[in-house]
Amino acid sequence: MTHNHTLGAAGEDLAATFLQQRGYTILDRNWRCSVGELDLVACTADRIVAVEVKTRQTGVCGHPFEAITPAKVARLYRLVRLWCEAAEAHGPVQVDAIAVSAPPDAPAVIEHLQAIG
Amino acid sequence: MSRVGRTRSIALVGMSGAVVEVEADIGSQLPAFHLIGLPDAALGEARERVRSACANSGLALPARKLTVNLSPAALPKHGSGFDLAIALTALAACGEVNVDSVAAAVHLGELGLDGRVRPTPGVLPAVLAAAAAGCARVYVPTANVAEASLVSGIEVVPVASLREAAQRHGATLEDEPDPGDDAGAVEGAGARPEVAASIPRENGPEVGDLADIVGNMAAVDALILAAAGGHHLLLLGPPGAGRVCSHPGCRGSFPTCVRHRPLMWRVSARSPASRWPGASHIVRRLKHRTTRRAPSHWWGAGVA
């Protein structure tokens, strides 16, 4: 794995823990299909939530959220519906974004945006 | 985060100004910057200027959806003079500056990417409109302060940078890390040459006398008639005919005016024309709606 893959996986671990502490149940991780990949799939009491996790060590490339474009959000909505189809799950869907800012010499900061797009 | 920032700026409508309320809201969505309320192309680009100016002034806007509304939304807004108001209202919405302080003032000025406040055309009619609307304080670019100070009944605060404006509104910022060439401008001293440059026709050699004009009797007669009767005047002719040379002589021949007359003179003769350097020789206030664009063509194409 490259450095970025390792960093991304570490960020997803942090995000999964963060969501579990807030009452989400993690259903799937790194689910792939021909359209793309979902970092995390979770559920709350009433809906299925796909979570896009962006992890950055520095702010050189901008804020992690800035990397999530409208096209990416549209793809995430397609993906979560495909996941529901594959998992035979039903119910309203939602896409969340989590930014993990993890500088090497300081504790990670997690920001969570719900129902983006 | 859920606060709405507000301030005011002025939209120029022909020769006069209209007060525009600028409001900003920061929502819990992915980073975006929406500017609504009929901005033109130059004003639409304020989004990029404001984001960069804030970041380079140590006042980064949050990575969230920022919506800025210019009200009344149906009034078309032109130009870059709203930049300062947009930046400060956004900073007020995210809690970087005092919301009440920003809301109480009118802001005019274009922002550079490094956060400097650049002069903007039409400051005089804008400040006149602010004063007429009962506004107590107006922030203007340092380079426009001489023009803005012609208006009485309103406090004019010159600002050289967004950083300085934010500090005046209660932002807690460390001292400028890099003095660079901005240091003088921030203190106000370095901008003196610009002040002079912004009103070059106030007291230079161009304010002459009709007696200085040799020949050109038809133009001189027309100038005298126009000056005496307060009429509009169009000087039309090929390059070299003496239009530029004869008009300044006319200004020097005007009698001393009462207070509001020279102000109206300046509003008509300089501010709208200052959008187009070198085209500030309109003789009287242009009243017809179709003459708004005339100054840019006044001398070259002869559009009336």
C-alpha cells in the first residue's frame, strides 16, 4: 500500500469509530462496484448512510471537503442505491462526508457533514 | 455558525446610488460560495477575490457553504465595489468580526487577492447616497478618501486592507508578519500618492482659463454659453480639434459655487467617468437614460 492508501485507511478507521460513538452502525467498508467505491456504509435508526471519508495531513491541497465535488456527490448517491440493491436493503438513503485532518504531530480533527448534496 | 452576517454597500444606478444590504449565511454543506442578487460578471468574480483575500489576511472562511445575498435582489449590481462588504459580512457570519459593528457601517472597496483594498470608481455618489440614507459611517479605500471626504454628515473611515478593516470591527489578529510593501499602506501613509492620483483634475495644470485658449472661437463661445446657462455640452470633432484643450479652460472660468453645486459637478463630471481613465470631460450631469454609457465613447466615436 502507498502512503496515501495507508493514510486513507487510518482516516476511515477514525471515522468509523467516530460514527459508532454517535449511534451509527457500520454495515460495510470499502464496498466496490463498476461505478466506484463507498468508503463506509452505515445505518441510523431510520436511514442508510453512505459516508465519504477524506483524510489530509496538511492543508496544502485545501480543506478535505473541497475535494468532494458535486459530480462526486452525485456518484455517491448512485453508489448507495446500488449498494442497497446488492444488499437488498430498503429505506431512505443519505450521503454524509467526514473530513479527517491528521497532522503528523498533532491529534486528528474530525468534521462531519450530514446529508450533503 | 448559524448566524447571519449583515452590512450595507451602495449600488450605483446611473449617477446616483442605492443602498444595498449585503447578508451572508454559512450552512452545513460542502464548501461552496453562492453570490445572489443580480451581480454582473465583475461582481460575480468577487467570490474568488473574497476567499483569497480572507485567507491571505489570516481570516480563513470556514470550509462550508457560504451564501451571500445582495438585497434588493431585483436591483442589478455592477462592479467590484462590493468586495469589502461581502468579505466582512461573511466574516461576521462565521464569528471572526463583531456582527453589530459590521452591520452598522457601509463598506465600499475592491479587494486584491492579498487582502489590500483597492480604489473603486463612483465613490462620491456612493457616499452621497449613504449619507442621504442616514448611514453614520462609511468605510472606503484609502485611495478614495479625499473624494469621499467631500460629503458632509457622514464619518468616512479609510481602510487600506481587509485585515485593517477586520481589526476595526473587532477581529483579533496578530500583527502583520511580513511588512513588505503593504506596511505603509496599512498605516495610511504610503497611500498618499494614490490619493493624489485618484483626483488628478482637482488642482493640476488642467484647470486653466479660457484666456489660455488661442483661436477655436466657436468652441470658446459654446463653452461660455454652456457655463453661463448651466447647459449640457458635447464637444465633437476629430482628434486634434481642441476638445481636450478647450474644456479644462471652461472649468477654471466657472464662478465659485455654493456647497452642493460643486459636489453635483464632481458627481457628474468625475465619478462615473472615472471608470474610463481619460474620459472625464463630461460637462454637465447627463439626464437621459441612454447617455449612461456615453462617457466611454464621448471623444472617440461621438455617440450622443
